[in-house]
Amino acid sequence: MHARFYAPEAREVGSEIALPEDEAQHLSRVLRLGPGDPLAVFNGDGDEFGAVVAAISKARITVRLVSRATAQDELSIALTLAQAVLKGDKMDDVVRDAVMLGIATVQPLVTARSEVTLAALTRGARRERWHRIAVSSAKQCGRALVPAIAPPIMFDGPTSLAHLPAPLFILVEPGALERPGSVADVSDTAPAAATLVVGPEGGWDAAELARCASHVHPLGLGALTLRADAAAIVATAALLTRWKLL
């Protein structure tokens, strides 16, 4: 199996394109490939190509697209993960694992109990970092589509969720609601699109749950309390299993 590289400019067989800087460094310094060596290229929009190294210089590395390859199938459902931003690097792990499970979009949220602000996320270029992690994860798991990382937004009830695909499921921790639903209550027929909304380490504020009660389906995962960085992945896997997609 040839090494895979992310090249967003890859579009047409026969063209020569430059690899992004970090991909070029990996090709030349880590894998030590040279002109004529074969590789695989994907553009992040779902297209995969067979390619060869065309030229290597200090300024850039170009590859020639020689054939169109069959891209890995994507899930039949476009599933969005609306995840409250977690502290430290835990959000990195959520993005990485969500990409491997087939998530189509990640929507970062700042909630009442989040330990980070929108301004801090912007200053830290966190969205750009999560995009790089999504690219790396797609490379590792064989996806030709890199999920979109949407700009972080404040979670303030139904208006903040209006642009997200329905149905919407909100994951609630044990004891947050008297009778949350379970994954077993969800129809086993997969919708064309859906959104899973997951809270921060401190859980949802009661007012947040009350504001969106008429717009989302609350889901619990039993009596166990999961780590915040594990909850989204467990819930995603459970929903995909329910829809017979895993």
C-alpha cells in the first residue's frame, strides 16, 4: 500500500500539483521518497488518486496525478457532532476519533460550563489546529473526505442549533433529566442527516437543557458517568450501531 498524502489542489488526472509544506516535509524527510516513486493522494473533498513524485526541490515538491482511485465509502448519513469545547488537548482527541468514526462535520460549542471562551479559541487558532488533526486522522483511517470544522459558536438554546441538521440528539449525563431516552428508543432507520450534541466536563446547565427541550431528543447512556472526551465517541458509536452503520 502506498503512502497517502493530503493535497487539496488535486482535481484532474494528468495535472501536476504542489504538496502542502507539512506533507512535503513528511514525503522527503520522513519517508525519503524520490522522483518517480508512487504514492496516493486525496483532496479532502472525497477524491482519491494514484500519483508519482514529479519533482523535488528546496522550495516545493510536486506530484503528478496518474489515475483516479476508488475512494473509501462514506457513511450513508451525514452526522454532525456539536461538541462543547473541552479543556486542554481533550478536544483534539474527540476530533481525531470522530473523524475515524465517519463524522461529516464538527461544530465546536462554548457552553455555560465551558472553561474556554470564543476569544481564547480564536487567539489560539484552535479551529486551524483541529483541521490539521482531522486531516491527519483522515489519512490514517483511509477517508478521502476531511470533515468540516465549523467556526466555534456560543450555545444559547434553539437559535444556536437552528443551522444544524435534524434530528438533533443531546447527550445528557446520569441524573440530569428524570427520564432521558436511550439509544434503543431511536428509530433503527438511519436518517439522511442528524446531529449529536455533547456537553463539557461540567455537564449541561439546567437552563440550557430547558431552553432546547422542544428542539432536541435527550439521550442517556445508562448509569455510568463517562469522561467528557469519551462520551461523544461512545454515543456516536452507539447511534451508528443502532442504524446498522457499524
